[in-house]
Amino acid sequence: MSAVANYIHRDSFVHRLSPLTKLFWSFLLMTLSCFFRDPLVLAGLFLSIALVALAAGILKEMLPVFKGLLVIAGLFILFQIFFITDGTTLFTLIPGTSIGRVTDVGLIGCLAMGARMIVIAASFPVLMGTTQIKDLVVVLVEKLKIPYPYAFMFVTSLRFVPTFMQEMDQIIQAQSSRAHRLDNKNFVRRFLSVCPLAIPLMVTSVKRAERMAISMETRGFGVGPRTNLHVKEFRTVDAAVCVCLLVAGIAFVALHVKGVLV
Amino acid sequence: MIKVANLHYKYQSGLEVLHGLSFRIGKGEFVALIGQNGAGKTTLLKQFNALLKPTAGSVGIAGLDTAKSSTGELSRKVGFLFQNPDHQIFMPTVAKEIGFGPKNLHLSKGEIEARVAEAAQAVGLTRYLGHNPLLLSKGQRQRVAFASVLSMQPEILVLDEPTTGQDYQEGIEIMEMVKKLNEQGHTIVFVTHDMELVATYARRVIVLSRGRVLLDDSCRNVFYHPEILKQTNLFPPQIARLAQAFAGEGLFKRPLTVDEMYEEILALASRPEGAKNVCCS
């Protein structure tokens, strides 16, 4: 899952696009997903994300991420589907009773919510996989006028996701070496068994943040205006891609307004 | 005690780190695992308590096959001291931290208290039992981690760079504790990049290079094979290198430590022709 926030180096058309174009693409997909509730349309939007990943040559790396999102969406559907009682009953978990009732409205609604969640979340790893963090910071600061400390904080938190996962792995190993078990059948005990993992992770994270702050301050962080060594220009091709995306977006919304796509 | 047979290990990423290792470590041995970064030392250590399981081949610990045992089960036999104590410390007091492992073994309260007291005494932390371990120095935190391993009363102690980040004195004190435990019958396997420590404490050295055993011999024999060690970017301790520099003169036997060389110089000086040799050299 470290691929969620990791840049994957390839020499592709998608990689060469400006981060601003890719941010626009991601934002457009998120917006469109809110318009539609037909699971098939949402599945189509998800497919478009997978095609972009394929064009960027990072589909293989993205597959575990997509698989994880599908699992989360599945759990989300499972937790919701039995609580929607509107519509015609399709089946019940225990035949002849109302226990575990699944209705047509519930099924379609939950599928739509799950698919929407996947579309909203799936474009982000593709964006991060095809964009170097430094380029993203420059765009956030220079073009979107986000204050540099906030932009830096945002990208740094992403940068440390894989590091924290490695730390967590070490902590799990250290605690299981002392016979600590995480697979407790008792729910309360299982919840409490997270403490031996969470506390060391928190402590090491705070220490890491402190060290990083000192290291940055000693290298002049926050002193005077910044300059950028490399600036990824917004080129004509970026403008063309944005126009195409905008036209496609408007077309989708128009079809939705006309009732062709729901 | 430890039986490694044709051990292969490949990470999920497809990177194969261990390529058919085979060796045995007997009860009460004091073994150093050395090799350059990426040689597979830590990967091998983690096989001993089933944190990692063989891709092929087998690892036997006191008759138990690690492929069929969990880390928890093996924790009674193998104590694992990690490089960074902060990866395990979470309890509000040193006593509770040391008692965490025995508590997981469902021991009685009296037994836990006895083990905590014994382990704290072994590492010299008795007066810190009521302190918050997170507020102690790095050296003391490493001692807490060590005590929390000792409180499990394992027969085998596996130490992954136990002196990293410690000052010289702390490092020596930790290794002296380990030596004492070895004298009490514990089997010790440790990884380090400090060749002086290896020369001072280990009796047997296994040199790993790119996931294979390059040398497996007594400490003295290993350090007097500098040409083989060089293949894996390792250098013998300075005393051994100094003795090798005089190899042509036939002055020294094969000293590894300052004390050993001092003894040899004294012995040389006590012989009339030896004294002349020492002065001229």
C-alpha cells in the first residue's frame, strides 16, 4: 500500500503533464462522481482512471491499491446494505425472517456509494504515482497560492506514509517477539492489543518530526522568499488536455441533466 | 540448538536475500554474524524466531521447526533484541515494560515480579523500576529493552546490532552483560559492524556475503583471513592488522585484542633475542 503516495518513475505522457493538469483531472473526477448514482456510470469513471494508470505505465503498481479500495468499498457496502429498508426485498440472510434484508433500493444505493468512494479515492494514488512531490509543492504554492508551510506539511505527511508503515512493521515484530498477540478473539482485548503498537509508533513519529524540524531549521527553512530550482511549466499540451477534460465533463453533466446518464 | 539447513529466503518484492545457508550453532556458543550491509544478516536473525519463515529449506530451534511455529511460541526459547529500543517501549514504568513479555506468557503475578526483579538486576536498572522508560537515556532504554527480553528467560539470545548508537562505555557494558549470560549457559548470536567487539567477545564468526556463508570459523581464523574478508568490505580489528603487518618478522602469533598483543610483547621482551627484535622493529 506504500504505492498510495509514492512517485513511480516512468517516461510517459501522463508523467510529463503539469501537476496542475493532473490536479484538475482528479478534481473533475471527484466532482463528476457526485453527480451520478448509476453504479455502471461510476464504474466507467473508475475504468477511465485505470486507463490513465495504464497509459502512465503504472497500472501494475496501482492494482494492489485498487484492490485495497475494493475491499474497503465492500466492507462499506456490507455495513450499510442491511439498514436500508426502502424498496422491494430481494432476499434475506435468513429466509422466512426479516433478518439481513436486502432491498433493490438498498443494493443499488450501496453499490453507488461504494463505487463513488472508489472513484473519489482512486485518482489520488495515480496523481501521486505520476507526479514528483517537489513539482506538486511548486504548483500548490506558485499557482494555487497555498502558503508554503501548509503545502510542505501536506506533501511531507504523504512522504512519510511508507516510512511509518515500515516503522509499524518493526514495532509489530518487536512486540510479537515478546509473545504479544494481535489475533485475539475477544473484541475488547483485540482493541487493547493495539496500544503496544500505537504508543511506540506515536513516540517515534513525534521524535522523527522533532528531528526533521531541527534539520530543516538548520538549513534555513522559513527564512526569506523561496526560489525553485526546477519549475514544471504549464505547456500548450496541458491546456489542450484541460480543455478536453472540461468538454468531457460538461458533456457528462449535460447527459445527466437530460436524464441519459443518472 | 540452532540448525539451519539449505535456507533460502525471498521477500515479497521478489528479492532473494538468503541463498541456501547451512550451519549449526550449539548450546552455549557465542557467535557473531558479520557482513556488509545487505548481506542478509538481519534477515537471517529474523528466521530464528519465525519473524520471517524460510522460502525453502528449514530452520530448527531446539527441535522446533520455525516454519510450523509462531513467533509467540518461540519467544520462550529465543529472545530478540532489536536495534532500536523505541520500537517496543510503551509502558508507563520500567517494571511494567519488563513485565510485558512474561505477562503475555500468562505467568503468575509472583513469577512476573520475580522475573522483572531478576532481569532489572542483570542489566543494572533496579533503581529505575518506577521510572518512565521513555524519559531514560538511549543507553538506558536499550537496557530496558534488553531486560524485557531477559525476563522471557530464553535459552537463545539474538541481538541485532545491540551497541549501535551507544557510547563506547555503554556498548562495552552491554556486551559484558551478554558475556555473563553466555557464561551462564545462554547461546548468543549477535550482529555487529564493530570488529573490535567481535574480536573481544565472539568465539565463532560467520561471515555472510550476498546471502551466502563466506566463512564460518573461530574468531581468530576468520580475522587472519583478511583477503577473504576484503571481498565483503570487512577489515580485521586493528590489532590483527598490526600483527599481520609484522607477519614477515615472525614476531607475533595471532593476537586479536590489545591484551593479547600486550601479553605477546611481554613474552617477546622476556627473551633476549626477542627484546632485540622488538626494539629493532
